[in-house]
Amino acid sequence: MSEFTPFHRGGSGSPLVLLHGFTGTWHIWEPVIAALEAEHDVFVPTLPAHAGGPELTGEPSLRAVVDGIETLMDEQGFETAHIVGNSLGGYVTMDLAARGRARSAVAIAPAGGWAVGDPGLDETMDLFQEMDRQIRVAAPNVDALVRTPEGRARTVQFLTEHPEVMSPEQVTRIVLAAARCTDAVELAETGGGEDWSIDAAQIECPVRFIWGTSDRILTWPTAAVRYRESFPHVDWVLLDGVGHCPQVDVPIETAQLILDFTRP
């Protein structure tokens, strides 16, 4: 795990892009990739400024991340694709849809849904910065941390409600990837001042939102206010008792929700 690969691509069919969350890597999608590859040409990149992903040009910003994913899509020959994103990747998904790059958009607990003036935005950015400090302390001792079920559960408590399904190797990768996101952490430092708005009028493709009711990072429904106001008539799916990463908690159901929405 000393090297993080920049992306995964496999399968055949219509193009599908999967985008992970803040401080993560493409590996968080592993529980659903095989099912999606049965019907799609699946491209799973690591976001710019994340471990294994491309470097950002200029100052870290939301727009720079979206620009970076557009460049990666161009390099893969994807003029448009079905795009699915979780957390920060969910926000990127919606911005790409507004840019006309999405055939359909599935946003899973996407960032950016805070109401204007909601202190939850700054609180979330503060949480990420505190988590970053804790991760950097934990990373040198990660082998001991993931050795027990209790240690693994504490480590991924904000990502999943079912830590027992994650192996020590998976948790180790999460810790080491987060510890290497030095540039991405600058996004958290400046994120409270970013413009998280999405121009809903520019989105012409079908949109589905998926949210776990037990999300501990982007709490339902307060972290979804802006999206619910801007997209009242699109498809909303709530997953009772599911955490921030449904692809980990309920991979079979999550894959099916994506496949059902992306079929012609």
C-alpha cells in the first residue's frame, strides 16, 4: 500500500464514472464495482489532490477539483457519462451535470447541501481538519489500530454503520490515504468560504439523490436543505439506518439503485 493507483477501469457498456469522498480513494467503491461492470464501462478515478490522484494546478478549490475530473474524463474518451458520486464526489457529480457532462447523475450524500448561513458547513470543515490531525497521529501506528474489531470500528465510525464488513487492509488503506491528502486538506481549511451552489437550471439529465438516515458526516436532512429546495421533483431515495457510504453498508442495494437508474 506504499503506492496508491490513480484509477480503475473495467467492464463494458455505457460509460459510468464513480467519484469518492473527501480524503478517500477510488477503492471505497470496490464493493460495487463488479456489479456495475456487468452493464457499464466503469471508470473510477481518485480525485485530484488525493492519494494517487493528479495534482491540482493552482490553489486548491472546488472548481479546480471539478476541472480535474473533466480532464480525466477527456483522457478516458468520455465526453459524457453516467456519473455517481459520494460526499465531495457527490458535489462534483452535480457540478459536472450542470456543465453538461452527465447522462444521468446519482448523488449519494453529496456535500454542498447546507442552507445559506448554516453553521453546519463550517462545523463540517472543522471536523475534517480535526480528523486530519487525528489521522496523522494514528498513521504511524495503523497496524496496531486495525488489529482489533474495536480499533477498526473507531477508525471508520464516520463512514459506515457496519465496520465489521471492512477488513484490516481496507481500513489501513483509508487511514494511509487520508494521511497523504496534504493538498486536499487545504480544501477543508478554505471550504467554508467556497461557493457550494449548483445551477440547477443548467442540469438537463435525470438526477437521483441517495441519503443514509444515519449519516454522521452530512446529517440527514439538515445537510440536504439546499438540494431539496433546488431539486424538489427529482428522485430521492432514503436508506434507513445506513451511514455516509452506502456502497460499504449496503453494496447490493446501492449497486441496484445505480443500475436501475442508469439503464436505458
